[in-house]
Amino acid sequence: MATKRTLTEAEALEQYRVSFENVESQTEIATIMAEFGYDETLLTEGKTLLTKTRQAFDLNKTEDDETSEAYNNFKTTKENLAKTYSLHRKKAKVIFRKDEITYNNLDLKGSLPTSYIKWLEVVKKFYSVAIGDTQIETKLARLKVTPTELQDTVALIAELETARAEYLKEKGESQDATKLKDKAFGEIDDWMSEFYAVAKIALEDNPQLLESLGKFVRS
């Protein structure tokens, strides 16, 4: 069972890299560790785990970055749509305040839902009802909400839905990458824990050599 790692993932990767580099480059360490079973074959096994972990770590970072980018795009698009719809809604409330049927058909009554899905449905209904209805379009145009602007907002809705789908896709990929990274770290941490435990015994009389493997020895 691996001991709990106190280093960050990046720090652990660097320490492990240095350990492998020095155990092979320093003849004295290599000879002693080989006597305790850590020959070239076993060290290659550890280095393979380290390479796998490094790749998983890098992939996870990339996926996290892509998720952040996708979320920011989704967030910005939603804010733009919310701003546009809010203005259209305010104008429509004034225009149709005495037209109860249209007022209700445009879903202008009450406050807006806070949940994304319900909010978007209210937004969609507004434009689906307004667009193509000459009477509604004419009245909205009086307060500078043109048919073209209505169509542009529908395009923005489609853009938002695409942005959300992309964000959810990236989020899922990031979560999968995190699981793979955590699994890889579990394997390399366990391997290195035993390696350091053996090194501490093997190099007990040579603490300076142990330090060259990245394990500091209290004086």
C-alpha cells in the first residue's frame, strides 16, 4: 500500500523523474539498488509507469483547459442572449401590457425561471411566437425590435445550444481524463513508495546517495 503523497502531482512527477535518472546515471547507486532487486528490468517497469502517468497528467491538463475554454464560450454566449432577450422582453411588456392574449402567448407574465432549461424554454417561446406574426413584429418594430433582430436572436439561441453541448462534451472528457490520471498516479505512487522504502534500506550507510534520489535525509 502506497504512503500518502504530500507533493503536488507536478512535484511528484519531477521527483520520480529525477530518481530514475540518478539511479541509472550514478554507478554506485545503480550497483547497490541492483543488489536489492532493482535491476534494469525492474527500473524499466517503473519508468514505463512514470511515462504513462506523465501522459495521463498532460492529457488531463489539456482536457481541463479545453473544458474551461468551452465553459467560457458557453457563459459568454448565454450572457449575450440573456442581455438581448431581457431588452426585448421589457419592450414587449410595455407594448402588449393591454393585450392579455399576446402577453401570455409571449410568456411575459411573472418572473423568469432561474434554472437554465426552463429559462431557455421561455426565451425560445418568445421568439417562436413573435417571428412570423406580422402584428407582433410590427408592434415590436415600433420600439426598435426589428424582424431581423428577432431572427438574429434565434441564431444566438442555436449558438448557445451548440456551445452548451460542446461544454458538456469537454466536461465529460475531462472527468474521464481525471479518472485515468488518478489511476495512473495510484500505480506509480505505489511503485515509488516501495522503491524509496528499499532505497532507504539499501542506502542507509550512504544518506547523500539517498538524497540524490530526491529523498531528503534529516541530519
